[in-house]
Amino acid sequence: MKLLKDILTEDNNETYCAARVCAIAALFGFLGIAFVHVLHGNPIDFSQLGIGFGTVLGGSGVMIGAKAATQKDGSDVSPSN
């Protein structure tokens, strides 16, 4: 559970990062849709699956990178007093 919290939170390990939470939700949503597609007996096209998976991961990386680039250094760290 600590690993998941470390992945989803900001540098202070308290505030959840919206970009990371959305990326995990998109990843699980994509894999869930693919799983349901196979359960219904539909054929699977691995090239299209790979393109879709790459798109989700690439978009998530861009979103997380853009958020990190616009965040000020130490802006989410509370004062020590």
C-alpha cells in the first residue's frame, strides 16, 4: 500500500497528484475495456492494442511531465515552523 501511495502522491507524500491518479485510471480503464472485449469473444488485434496502450502511456507521460514543469520548486512542501 505504501508503494501505491508513493507512486500517486506529490513530493511531500501527502497530496495526491491529479495527473498521476488520472494516468492510473486511464491505464486501468484501457486494460479493462480490452479485457471485456476479449470476454465477449471478439477477436483481438495486437497491433491496435499496442498502439492504444502506447497512446495511453505517452499521453500520461506528457501530462505528468507538463504538471511537473509548471510546478514551482518546493511549492508543495509545508513550512517547518
